[in-house]
Amino acid sequence: MLLSKLCCERVKDAPQDAKILSHILLARAGYIKQVANGIYSMTMPCQKMSQKIQAIIREEMDACDGQEVLFPVVMPRELWETSGRYTSIGSEMVRFKDRGNRDMLLGMTHEEAAVHLANHTISSYTQLPMMIYQIQTKFRDEARSRGGLIRVREFTMKDAYSFHTTFEDMEEYYYKIHKAYNRIFHRIGLKNFIDVKSDTGMMGGSVAHEFMLLTDVGEDSIVLCNSCDYRANMEVATSIIDKYTCEDAPLQLVDTKEDKTIEDICKRFNVSEKQTAKAVVFAVKGNPEKVIIAFVRGDLEVNEAKLKKAIKQDVVAYEGGACEDVVCGQIGPIGLSDKITVVIDKSLENTKGMIVGANIPNHHYTGFNINRDLKDPQFYDISKTKAGDKCPICGGELRIENGIEIGNIFQLGTKYTKSMGMTVAGPDGQPFNPIMGCYGIGVGRAIASIAQESNDEKGLIIPISIAPWPVHMCVLRQDDPQVNEKAQALYQLLESNNIATLYDDRNCGAGIKFNDADLMGMPIRIVISPKSLANNSIEIMIRKNRETMNVEYDCALETIKKLMETLMEEYK
């Protein structure tokens, strides 16, 4: 490819809204161009990276007996109503009417389409297990697009769906895909990635794992143990919470004036936050009249994902006014209205001598004993894990790091096959709902993650396994007849040996050419100049470590082949 003809403009300054390094580098290198919020065009270099990532994904999915299919981007309302998700998913789903006034939607995920296809092609357990996958464009109207390709609205994704006769078979296949994902991320050049237990979210199911690239700019919080292999997304992470005990005391109503916060109460009574109970108020999403009050110990925070799982409903922040029984600032577990759903964290189990709100303006209770003062209290794990907490596995110290989600896998069970009425004949001839697994990888996010991890102060360092061109040839003094002749001959020789080469044939200074080569990040750089040819040699540089060598012109092809083989070893 001639760089002078390439539709890919390198720029000195990144877009003003580019705050994350991967966004800055991909934009400056000309790999992406923003069209609208969360919507990008990919230029040829980025598209070639995407195609190579997709090829690796296909190889690994085919090795797992996957069958590549293609589901529609646009689907009818009726299909999603069978699963119940047409109404349960909010504004992130784009809904519209076609010219026949029929309700349609843009696919943001394809469980429904997968079950629809399987339901019309699979009739017997003898056809199972079976996995179908696609690499397809999806659209999700994200409220907070950020970081270039890290969080977008339109994206390319590989999603796969497996169908099984038994849970044991599904679980075995689930971990087979788990291993394949580790191979995929290694082969495309990612290094500092891990898998963690995660929340199933809107996908449903019982078990899920996310693959995370550990990086300071990640928006997910990952809980890791310093002493063992425990790791989990903050949404599902647990820890051993030290029980706080103090002497039992009679329940007393105390006038606390204008004190409302945990900090105010601790100062007034000269107590630790652990001797207080914190109330956090939510409403059920779509039903603001239904109020949920979550209680945790005063030094902890409520984990919304755990709360949602505990009550099996989605929640939003309570905006006030919907329930006159909520006395903000003095909310406590005693005397709450039956209209309110109360959820109590395990951190308050068996506590006594606590200070809690009294549900009376300007008043709190002291001496609260949860087993004495509440009738048959039930406890749930709804608190957020903190750095320094004890590991639930080994008791070691937990730490928290940030990560970017690069892939996810779910054990869906029969959530979709049952709701959508998919059955097949079992060994006994009786119909049953197949058990499903679901597996996704975002291609654009993988590109952003590679850019975020693999770079230096000069630009991108693209792994050779997915590089748009393995070789970037910089020709100095293109107007010199000998230089031009030798450069053209070497370019043709490389291309004829299936070594894709980006040939910088522009009439510009060496500084511009070298800066662009560093910014674009191809693995191997060749420099041909009057000076090198005077010694019948060329200069070759390895981008990732800037190791430079002078090689005889006639040995260039053999040397480059060996370098490519050596560089590829890292990604096998």
C-alpha cells in the first residue's frame, strides 16, 4: 500500500474530547474518525486490524465446533416480546416503526435471534450440543459513550450461543470457551488481562465471567486477593466483614437536632461509623411509587448490583416525594411502613448497641438490637467490598484495580429457551428446554485495549499478529533515481512473497516519515536512503524495542522473514 494514497490522515493534536490514551493515539494515527457521539468510521489500517482480530476469533470458535451464521440487525418487536426484554430494556434499545407502522428495533444483542434460529432448525437431543456464532454490527444507545472505541454506541461484536442437553454438558463447554478466550486475547497481543466472576446483568442466567484488561483508565472495579487467586468484579465481589460488637443497651429515642449524616451522628455520640446503620433509598425502575430501603453498616456502601439480585428487580435512585413515610436523614428500620421493601445487609446481623434513624424528624435511636427490636430480620449480602477487606477464600488482604471489559461469557440456563418456547425431543421422547451458554467479544474494544496497553511516547506499537502491515518502508530521497529503483524493487519483492508492506513514497522530510511510522506502529520499519545504499544496505528497526540493524540489500527479504517469524512466536 502506498502511503501517499492511503485514506488515513495523521495529525499532531488529538480531538479535544480525547482523554484516554488509546483514543488519543488511534485518532492521531488516523485509524478512527468520529461521525457522532459514540459512532466512528474506521480507516483502512484500523479495518485491517479488525479483520485480523476477527480471523483469529473465527479460528478459535471453529475449533470449538462453532457454526458461523449471521443474524439480522433489525428485528420485530414480537420476537423480543417472547423473551420479555422488549419492555424490560430501557432507552439503550433503539425502537422505531417501519413503513408498515410495525414496531421494530435495532439489535444490541442477539439471544432472541439465536433461539429463533435454533428453534426452527433443531428438533432432537441428537443434534446437541450445538454452537452458533456471528460477527455482526450492533447498536446500543449508550448514555455515556467514552474513550473512543472503548465505549461506543455502534460496534462490531462476536457473539456465540450454545445449546445443550444437560447442565453438565453446558458447563463443560462453557469452560472450553473460557480457554479459547484466553488464547484469543493472547494471540491478538494483550498481556495484562484476567478473567473475573461477574454479574449476569440484563443477560440473565446464573454464572458469568468477564475478561478484563487491567488498566488505570478502566471503568470497572476489579477485586483481587494479594494472597490467592480470588478475583471478581465489584458487582459480585464478597469479603469477610469483621463483626462489630458493643455492649447491649436499652432502646432510647434521642433528639439529634439537625444531624442527618453518618458523620454528624458519629461526632454527636463520639462513636465509630461501625456503630451506626446507613439507610439508602431506591425506587423500582419504572415504578417510582415502590420504594426500597437498603440498610448497611455505617462504614460500608450499598452495592446496587447485589441489591437488584436480592430483590430480583431493577432499581434507580429515589427522587423523593413518592412515599410520605420516608423521613430523609432519620431513616431507620423500626416502624417503617408496610409499603416499603426493607433489605438488610449481613454486616448488621446480630448487632446490638447500634445507633439508627427513628423515622421521626430530628430523632435517632440508640441501643438498637436488631434481633430484639425487629421481628424475624432477614439478611442479604448487599454491601460493596472495600480495599483492605479480607478475602472470602483465604482471609488475605483484598485490593481493587480498574479494568476494561474485553469479553464476557454467561451460563444462561433455560432463561431464553423456556420463555420463547423452544423445546427439543429428549432421549425419552419427551420435550425439554435446551440449556444455553452465551459468549461475546467486542472487536473495536479489543483494538482500543491493544492501543491502551501497547504504546510508547512516540505512538502505537501494534502486535505483528494483527498489524495492518507487518512492514513499514520509509524511503528517503524518493527523487533519487537509484533510491527509487531499489525501493520499488524491494517493495515488489516483499509483496510478491505475501509480506504486506506500507510504502511511504511521499516527497517529504525524514522527520515527518519517521514520526508517522512511530505513530502508526507497524512492527518492522525499513529505511532506504542514499546513505544506506552507498553501502548496499538498508536499515531495519523493530518497533517495540527500537532495536536497529543494517542489512545487506540482497539479504533484506530473508532477514525480514526471519524477523517476522521471531516476532510471531510471542503470539502463538
